[in-house]
Amino acid sequence: GVVHVPEARRLFREMSVEENLIMGSLSPEARKKRTQTMEWVYELFPRMKERRKQAAGTMSGGEQQMCAIGRGLMALPKVLMFDEPSLGLSPILVQEVFGIAKRINKEGVTVMLVEQNVRQTLAMCDRAYVLENGRVVLQGTGDELSNDPHVKEAYLGI
């Protein structure tokens, strides 16, 4: 199915990282593969394995974002929707999150981004859509939109 990784992470702050991940695997199918999926999440995010017993609310913003993405992956989605994954993160962590999104996609999960970081998003995406007032006004590959005069002026500041 489709899983949403919300803006501002929205973790269960008092619960451990591991408990937050388990909350993502409550469907019968996900429950059957919980151990295997959790190992995959820990492979993607080694810091989550190190901090698996730590309360999620005590981690840094970047670590909380990783936990939120991991929780989404625990549901075994076909489509993973990220809502502003770079919000509030340092540039280094933004690079890491975008790299993870690419890796997740290469492993067979469709990744949909709603993102303010237009330049970086267009650099990594297969397909992009520009919405204005809820309507699609432009669409194309990341390269096509990166070179579109309207996108350059309105969104890339060029």
C-alpha cells in the first residue's frame, strides 16, 4: 500500500526507537516479516540500531527523521510518501536522507516527495510535477524541469 512519512516526523516520543519501528508493522503481512524488515531498516540506518532502546523524542532531528522513515518502511509499502523530509535538517543530513530515498527506490519502493528543496529533488527524481494552487502546471523528468525557464526563475532563483 501507500505509507506517509509526515512532516515534523510525529514519532511516539516516549517510546523507544524499536517500539516506534514496531508501530509501523501492525498489518498482518508486515507483522510476518517484522524481523527481516527491521534488519533492513537497521542496515539503512545503522544509528537506529545503536539507539534502538533510546526514547525517540531524545534524538536529534535527523535521527528522528530516520526513525520516521524506518517506521514507514516497516509497513512494507509499495509507495512511500515523504512530506518535507529535509525540513529542519542540516545540509549534511539532507544529503543523507535524499541518498536513503534513492536507495529505497532502487530496492523497489516508489518514493514520492513533497519537498521545498527543489534543486536537490529535481536532481534525484525520475519524474516531477509542479503544483500551483493544487493544480499540475508543469511536469516532466527532473532534468527537463531543471532546465525549464519558468522553474528556473520561480523555484531555482536563476
